[in-house]
Amino acid sequence: MMRERFVILVVEDEELHRKMLAKVLDVLGYTVMVATSGEGAVELVGRQRPDLILMDINLPGMDGLAATRMIKGNALTAAIPIIALTALAMVGDQEKMLAAGCDDYLAKPALIKPLGAKLGEWLGGGRNKTGQLQAQEGEGASR
């Protein structure tokens, strides 16, 4: 049985950003799970496998890079795409995120159109409420 909507885990400690992302993702047609810390994200991903993770990098305690390394280091969760969300814009930051295992990144604040486009790229080109996925599993997936 196919899922009706893709599930995205938002890992964000700042309440305003978390609520904004959840609202935008809902409008875009996704189901949202939330974690407020790196530790919480690792624990949640271990129990419930989201289709994609939006990972804040600057988190209290275990930061997003450490959480990403743990998720990507687990064979059961390594294939879940992780998109780093960060306001970091220093030289070398993108390389650090990719080296930690992030599959992609978006600058914060994430705007609706770039976020929607990025999610579409990683989730096979589409998601609709009837569960029909476009460009999945090699069927018509020529990019």
C-alpha cells in the first residue's frame, strides 16, 4: 500500500522557524514530523523512517552535523535524504555539511518555491494526495 503523502522530518530548535516550515510543508502536500534537537532526531528516525529530513545545523547539544553522521552511519536509515537548513554562509560550510553526510542544503529562511523545488528533486519529482508518485523507481525517471 502506498502512502498518501511523503513524510518529512523537520529538525529545528527555534519554534518560529519550526512552525513556519511545518505550515509551508503542509501547504505543499507533505506530512510533517518534528524534532527539536539532534538527539531527538536520531531517536525519532530510529523508530519512524521519514522520507526526507530537513536538518537545522545549529542545534543545542548534538548539532545537526553530528545527528546527520549518526543517521547516515546506521544502515537502516542511511538512505534517507538529509537537506541541511542553515543560515551559515561561511566559506567551507557547504563542504562541511556534505562531508557530514548531508545530501543537499538550503539557506534559511527557506522560501516556498526553492523549498518545494528541492523537495521535488529529492522525492522523485512529485507527490500527490492519491499516493501516485511520478518518476519513481526508474519509470520515466530520466533527468
